[in-house]
Amino acid sequence: MSKSPLRTVVPSSRRVLVAALAVTALVGSLTACTTSNSTPEPSDVAVVDGGELVIGAEQEPDCADWIATCAGSIWGSYIMQTPTLPGVFQTRQVDEEWVPVPSDLVTEEPVAEVADDGTQTITYSINPDAVWSDGEPITSADFEYTALQIRDGDDIFDKTGYDRIASIDASDPQKVVVNLSSAYAGWRTLFSVYGLMPAHLLDGKDRSALMSDGYDFSGGPWKIEKWTRGTSVTLVPNENYWGEKPHLDKVTFLFLPDTTAAFQALKSGQVSALYPSPQLDALTQIEAGLPGIKSQVDARSGNLEAIWLNNAVAPFDSVPVRQALAYSIDRDAIVKRLFGSLGIDKAQQSFNTPMVAPFAADDFSEYTLDLDKVDELMKSDGWAKNSDGVWAKGGETATFSIKTLAGNKRRDLTVQVLQSQLKDAGFEMTIDQVTPADLFGTIAPQGDFQAGLWALVDTFPDPTLSSTFSSVNIPGEANGFSGINFYRTNIPGLDDLLGQVDSELDTDARISASHDADALIAENVPSLPLDTVPNVLLWSDKVGGPLQINPVEGPFWNLAEWGLAG
């Protein structure tokens, strides 16, 4: 369930060490320091109660109906979902690792049991102090409503795990028993990634209509006061929150998709914090030093950027063509161009990110720049170069458009380099810049693209590539246009392997199945992994509190603890 796939085993020490060492040279010059083999420590500055902050947001979501396909932008989760909807598990740092821990929504770790017949039962005990913002208690009815909306609904972002729910016992308001038809290794993601929705306010009504443009209920420390489309989202404290209440009176997220404008807003004091994609000019400015600005960089990332290919449309409905494309690109050169100043110069070789490193193989490493291999593959598939040096077959050419987000200078550079490399290999690529709302709200779900460049972000530390590549998650009439296999991937044998990763409770067996799946994915190249994007957090010295990047939940996971520096 991911604005990317979901993930639950901690990364291997080797992968973490290599990634962290890569940023040491830059981080040494920053105000907020990090070490070479650990997650950056929080910058903890005393705060005063009251006041307001304005924070820059890189993307505006298309909707706030978090279980719907339109909620594909991770920024919606950062600025509205996480602050307002309660969840069973949260990702927190334990002994240098980010792992799922039970939240105060429950009184204890949920009990998960597998019966002899392979079915699984999960029992949740609800905190009696937990209430919605209107004072109504959070009960088992909210679990049941949320689960059935996901399992049985149309246009659902990802049903993974919920599609196994056979029945729910909500007879006790303070306890809920969920019965799964088969064992689900990623059961902790249930009621955690999406969180809960209030049954007493939504049951029997049009959920999408009530939530899409924002909502006034909350089960978290913040409430959405206002969403001004195209401009900002404003949060205010939830006075009935049962946990620690926010220090600030108000937080406004100002939409600043252009990196240059965002940095200018930070330097001028228009905004007090940014969580920018690490653009080249941004990294240069950070390294040079920004007066009055503190910084944190963390290479331990669940942000996987890739060249996504629509396997159902020409020319990428052919495996040899997809393989040829992979051999046409010098991915290491691109990564070095983008992140060389951080010491990062190697491409990502799996769709499993460093957040779940044990589950990742390196089968994509075979795809290095090799024009002879490109010629061999394309000719074997019946293609020949025309007078313009572009591959042609049956009156069609190997010409395609790549969708990318407007205003992102790093991706602008990436597609320009790709365009040049692919031209040398006989592919003609055009560039089409679109907004996040259009891309994740309509274009990708409807499969209205040939190729795209964007990042998927792990939203839970558990490996579940099935949400991305299983054929059952291709949006269409058969599943009510639900799922995030926007790439229309349908590889024989892959569903079974990814199903094993989802179901297998033995860690070694899960890892083995994941490696086999990685090998099959690399063989068929449904898309091409490029890099894992480091996380960067910038904030004014007027901001206090324990600021720290959460590589899964983002930078605002503990926004209630932020405040004006005392």
C-alpha cells in the first residue's frame, strides 16, 4: 500500500553503512550533523506554546480520500492524512532502525494467530481514551467500516491484505477481531497505512464526496481547517485529541512545486521549512551554507525513482524492446550526474528499496549501456533503423513520450540525459510535463501514458511489490478500477512469487521468494529502477522541537512536537 509498495524487515547493516557513508562529505558542512553509520539524530530545540508556522509543500494532492486512487501523491499523506487519521502501527526509530511499533490507538500489540487450516486471526484492543474530534469514541465499528470500504469498494488505491478479510467481529466496541482467509505476513499494514475513518460520520454516505476536498473530522493531533486548492492547506490543533497536543496554534502548508521559488521563499522567511527533492542547485546551496537555515540529509530512503513503462501499449508491449531500452541507458552516469556531490554514483538494482534491503537482489545490474545488445534485441524483434536512425517496424517507429512532473529541475535534467542516450540507441523520446494531480489522479491510473519518470515512496517497512506488479492490481473493470499496477505488468509466474512474499511467515522463505521475484522482474523489465532519492529537510532557526526525517512517514510525522524556538 504504497504511494509505493509497502515494506517490514529492517535494512541490512551493509546497505545502511554504504548509503550513510555516501552523504558524509556533504553532511559534515551542515548545521544539523549526522554520523557515517546511523540515522541522523534529531535537532531538539526547546519550544514555546502558541504561534504559527508556514511550511513549503512540493506537491498538492488531487484528493483527500486516502483510500481512493486519486490520493496517489505522497504529499497528501505527509500534510493531511498522517496528522489527522489514527493508525494501529507507526514507524518509529528503535536501536537505529525504523520499525513498526503499536500506536496509542491500541492498548497492546495486536495478537495475530494462524490456524491449522491456514487462516489467520488478528485481535485489536482499542484504547478507551481514543476519541474522534467530535468526542465520539473510536470503536470496532470504525475498523469494520474502514476495512469493508477498502475490501469492497471501487477505485481503491490498493487492496493488498484487505482482500483477504473473510469476516470481522465488531460486537465489542473496544475489541475487534479480523479473520483472514489466508495468512498475510504484512498484517501490520492493516489499519496502519490508510489509518481509520469514522463510521458514525461516513457509514451510509458518499465517502468520496465528503472527503475528497478535505474533511473536518480527526482522530489525530491536528484537524484540517482549510484547503485552498492551488494555494495551501491549513491545520489547527484537535482539541479533543487524547494524546500530546500540538504546541503551535496553526500550521499552513504552502504549495511551492518550483524548487527555485521554494528556496527563495525559505531564504526570505515566507516559509520556515522545506522538504525538497534534492535538486542539484539545492544541494549546491546547502553545501555552501544558508544563513539562518539548518539542514539534515538522510540517504536511508524508501524513495524509489524509476523509468516506468506501460507494458500494454507500443512500443513497450514487447519484452525485447523493454530489454533493449534498458541496455540503451547508462544509469550509473545519470545517478552520478544527479547525486555525485553526495558520493552516490550507482544505480538502484531492485524495486525493493534500501528500507527492505534483505529482500532485494541485484539482477538489474546486468543492464548496462551496450548498443550492440540493443541492436541484437531490436533486430530479433523485427525492428530496423530508418533513414533517421530510429527503430521502425510495421510502419511504426520506436518513438514514445515520457511523463514527468513540471517544476522539478532534477527530473528535467534526468529526462534530458535520457533523451540524448536513447537517441544514440535508436529511440526517439519526447518529454511531456504534467502536474502531480493529473499524473496520479488520472493519467497513471487510466494507463494513459507510454513511459513516466516519478518516485514511489515506501509507506510501511514491509516488502510488498505485489501492489505494484501483481496482475490483480491492474486498474480495470474487473477490480473496480482499483490497484496501483499502472504499468499493466502481467508476467507469467510473478503473481505466485509475489503472493509467497505476502503470505510466507518464515523470513528466510520470504527473502528467497523475493529474490526469485526480483530475478523474474529483471528478466522482463516491466520498468527500470534508477535511484533511491536521499531525503533533505531544511528549516529556519526560528523552528524548534525534535526535528528529524522519518524515512517512511516523512518529515512531519511528529509535527505536534514542533513549535517556535524558545
